[in-house]
Amino acid sequence: MTSPEGQNAMNQLDRRAQIIADIVARTGIDEDLIERLVRRFYAKVRQDDLLGPIFAARIDDWEPHLQRMFAFWSSVALMSGRYGGRPMEKHMRLPVDADHFDRWLEIFEETARELCSPAAADHFVERARNIAQSLELGVASHHGVLVMKGERFRHVAHDIPEEGDRAT
Ligand code: HEM
């Protein structure tokens, strides 16, 4: 017979599996779609005048970054637990403000709408917006700026001093 704790853990696993199955049934998102989305998104980002140089200054070898991003989006969109990093630490020292986050989201949404069903695109975009908002708050607070609800972080945008070469 299973102990009450064991039964509880089983129920939680069942619930989690059910939530994931619902996401997949509703959106059709799978690892293959995530990989195509991430690859196409970063191909565009690298060409972008505003964002491209920020990535180019920090990423020499793209394949490991892309692999990390597959794991990240798999965790975010499908709750797979494949990603275990700390994105805030990688972003708070970047020379970015609201303009950069808006551009990032614009390219991300455009790419998601090109490749995904409306339900899948909505699922990705909603999560990307929430994460972008929290990263923007983190960048602002790193600069000693408290951003209130509904406000954005505006720096003398393209003139933010670099703090070391890498965003590590
Ligand atoms: C202003 C827009 C953004 C810029 C310029 C930017 C830039 C970067 C750069 C340069 C790295 C590599 C850092 C390193 O390896 O040292 C990175 C990593 C990453 N970014 Fe962004 N990013 C932006 C927005 C976002 C958003 C909105 C998300 C999530 C929705 C995101 C998720 C990640 C993740 C998960 C990593 C990997 C962190 C790790 O190493 O575990 N980024 N980003």
C-alpha cells in the first residue's frame, strides 16, 4: 500500500502531467517547434541593428547558447524542468532599457506568429512578456532605479556604460 506522502506525491505528478498534456493538446507545442522558433528568432536578432551588436559582443559560439535557449523555452512553455540557469544574473548588467526589451518582444512575437498556431504563439508570447518585464525591472534596479507599476526603464538608452565585457 502507498503511504499518504507517496500518494500525495503521485497526485502532484498526475496533476503536473495533466497540465502539460493540456498545454500540448491546446497549443501543439513540442520540442521540435521550440527549436525552430528559437533558431529563427536568434537568426533575426543577430541581424537587428539594435540588438545584434549586444549579442555579438558577448556570444562567439552560438550553438551552446541556442541549446540553452531550447532548454529554457522547454521549461517555460512545457514545464519540462530542462533549464536550471539564472537569467536575471545574465541580464542585469547588459546595456539595455525599455527600447531593447520592446524590440526583443517585437521580433519574438513576429517569429512566433510566423511559425506557430495562434494558440501556441499566444502561449509563448504571454510568457515572454512576463519574463521580459521582470528582467527589465531587474536591469532598472541594478541601476538604482525603482520602476513603479506601469512605468518603463528609460536610460540614456544607447549610452549605458559597460560594466565589464561579459554579462556573466
Ligand atoms: C533586452 C533584450 C535582451 C538582450 C539584449 C539579451 C541578451 C542576452 C545575452 C547577451 C545573453 C548571453 C549571456 C551570457 O551568456 O553571458 C542572454 C542569455 C539569455 N537570455 Fe537574454 N536578452 C534579452 C532578453 C531576454 C528575454 C526577454 C528573455 C526571456 C524571455 C531572455 C532569456 C535569456 C536566457 C534564458 C539566457 C540564458 C541565460 C543562461 O546562461 O542560463 N533574454 N541574453
